[in-house]
Amino acid sequence: MITNYRGRQESVLGMGACFGVYAEVVEPGEVAVGDLLRPATGPVATPA
């Protein structure tokens, strides 16, 4: 169902449905709705 909507694309893991970005965990823990997230390098992502 998701691949019908998003299609299939080539990625670093092969062909499949892309769901977002690849990342590494810098500091383990829980994330809640509304938490401010910041890439290890780059600008702060503010909640919508």
C-alpha cells in the first residue's frame, strides 16, 4: 500500500520504499511529539 503511494526507489540499501532519511544515533533516549531536534551538523529543525 505504501509503495503504491510513494513508489519504489533505489537507495543505499537497494530498491524499496523510502520512508525518510538515514541517520546515526548520537545520544540514545526517547523523543516525544514537540521535542526540538537538531542534526549533529546543520540547522535546528523546529516543530511545525
